[in-house]
Amino acid sequence: MSYCIVIPNYNHTVVIDKVLGDLAEYNLPVIMINDGSDADSAEFMQTLADKYSYVTLVNHSHNQGKGAAVQTGLKYANGMGFSHAIQLDADGQHDITDITKLVALSQAQPHQLISGQPIYNESVPKHRYYARYFTHVWVWIETLSFDIKDTMCGFRVYPLAETLGLLAKNNSIGEYMAFDTEIMVRLYWDGVTTTFLPTKVNYPENGVSHFRLWEDNVAISWMHTRLVFGMLKRLPQLLWRKFRA
């Protein structure tokens, strides 16, 4: 088993230098995807890739969305021979000291998805905190299960064989903010369960969100519509799984 870190980055420059520097102690290669950032941000990312020998920078010619950037990173990691990839956001909100715990859980359950389960402090925007419960309810319906505790945390470990196998047969998985939720639900349908690790999440005061109010809300609503119909197609399979459990 071999691990790397994948960081999707679209114009996040405020704390990424510190994040990359703090990752040095974990001795893990880092693949950072510049998702079509502006010229100044792209130049800064290249400077960081030159500064940190363990960082590989992959560039998108134009912005394709967080989900697309993560998929690029996962495919690149697989091409480099890694078996697992740790997804980490570029805005500094995740507690990277939990990387060791995530990897340990992954090593014990190598075919499972390992995900952070956020522990929020007072910095979390209230609208984002309550909006998560809307998604939680739909995911419980789509999986006929309460097993999935959170689908929106971008701090997780992907088993690459299972994840890329799923992506190869599903070319309609959302490329923007809906990706984190959809990939977890579809992996669950394929029998890849998720183990959750409670982890602290902090929203920096100078943090930048690239959530598009209308576009992403519409995309998320359409995603849940597709997943509900997908659940109906898999209803016998999901009920049989519950019966066996």
C-alpha cells in the first residue's frame, strides 16, 4: 500500500504555502492540481512546486471544478503507482495532524473509503452548517441507510482501484461541488463502505469559498434527483443488503 496527497486548488494562495510546509513531516508525495487559476495564482503555485521537492503540480488549462480537479489528481496518483490518495482542501480548514489516523484506518481497511467527519467550531458559517443536513437526509434516502455520516468533508482517503473503477463506468459524476457527495454514494452502492474519523474543521477568517450559489445548488439538486432514481433501480439490492445485515 502506498499513499500520496491530492490537493485541488483554484486561486487558493493565502495559506497553501503553510499547508504544504506543514505536510513535510508526513513524508508523503503531494499532487496539487491547479484548476485553471488566474495567472498570478498559477505562478505562485509553480513557485511552491519548485520550493517543495515533494510537490508535483498538475495544471488544468481552464477551471473545470473541484470534482474534476480531484479526479485528475486521483488518475495522476494511479499513474504514479500509488494505491491510495488522501484528498485535502487547499484553504487550510482541515486538521492535517489527523492524516496519520486516516492512513491507519485505511491500512486496516484497504478497500474502504476513509473520510473525516467534521467537528465544527464557532468559525463555521451557519448557512453552510445547516445546509449540510439537507444533503444528509437525501443521502440517507439514496442509500436506505444511516451508515454515511457526512458526505461533504473534503478530507478523505480513496482506495484508487475501487474509485477509478467506478469513475470508468460513470462518466456523468458531477465535476464541481457535488462530486464529494456523489462519489461516496455511488461507492456505497458498489459495496465500498465508508469509515468515518471525527476531525476538527476550522474556517479561516480570510478564507475564500468558490461555491457558486445558483449553479452549484442547481447541480446538487439535479445530482440528488439522479441518485434517488438510481436508488430505485437498486432497491432490491439495497434491501437485500439491509436484510443480510
